[in-house]
Amino acid sequence: MRRLRAFEDRYKAAAQPFQWKFTTSDLDELLARLDRHTADHHEECSATVAA
């Protein structure tokens, strides 16, 4: 527990705010890509099972 507290103290002393670079548009694009990938993978699996 002491090591965890020491880490917390060091982190709080060094931590600085930062600007996010990942926008909501980036998230929308990523989710759309994942949806396409999932749909493609699902179709491939269905075709394999049907064969």
C-alpha cells in the first residue's frame, strides 16, 4: 500500500493537463470501420458454415 501511495504522490506532482486529439468525428469513423469489419467477418463466417 505504501508503494501505491508513493506512486500516487509522484504522479500528482508530475501530472499535467493535455489536449485530446481524438475527436468525435474520429470516433464516428472508427465505429463505422468496426461495423464494416464486423459485418464482413460475419458474412465470411456464414458463408463458411453454409458450405
